[in-house]
Amino acid sequence: MDILVTVHSYLRWVVLVLGIIALFKASKGKTAKSPFTESDRKIGLFFMISCHTQLLIGLILYFTSPFGIQAFSLGMKEVMGNAVYRKIAVEHVFMMIIALVLITMGYSKNKKDIPALQKHKNAFLFFGLGILLILAGIPWNRM
């Protein structure tokens, strides 16, 4: 179990770095009105894959870790009344799932045959919103 916690903790940095690179490339492509290259597509793909991997590990931890099991044994009133449990068991999970949905939508929209500028705008909007939710949802005090 400790190995999953460690992997989940370190993989967050991979997700953030890939997300920042994808966001930077989208911003640069949008402002320069440059073509949407294979490199742009791949960085978005790797960002999305790293997010999906992170979610899978997180869900395994959520349902099997002692913290998750203890949160499940408490009632909803106790979980919502405790700031630490609420952050991990409710806010973190839902924010990350919403972020992943947005990131996946951004990548999927760019698979269509649309102008390059629109692809850069899609990546910037959806990846940017996803990164903001990820940053807001990370329990920074538990690092």
C-alpha cells in the first residue's frame, strides 16, 4: 500500500509538469496562430494518460487504504464535519474527477477535423480549467 501512496504522490508532479507544458504550448500556438502539430497532440495525450493513471491509483487508494476505509465507516455527517476527511474523501476526489473529465474533453475535441487555432483554444481552455481544479484539489498539507 505504501508504494501506491508514494507513486500517487510523485505522479502528481508528472501530471502538473505535463499539464503546464501542454498549457504553455496551447497558449503559444493560440497567440502565434501556429499549426497544431503532432507534438501538441502528443503532449495533450501524455497529459491525459498521466491524469487517468493518477485517477486509477487514487481510486485504488480511496477504496483500500486505512484512511479511506475509516472514512467509509464514519457517517456522512462525521466526514463532512471533519475538515481533513472532507478534503480527502469528498473534495479531492470530486475535483480530480471533474478535472479529468475536462482534460479528456479537451483532448477529444482536438481529435476532430477543426482549424488549428480552435484546437489550441480548446487545449488552453479545457487543460487550463483542469489544471486549476487539480491545483485547488491537491491536499498540499499532506505532502
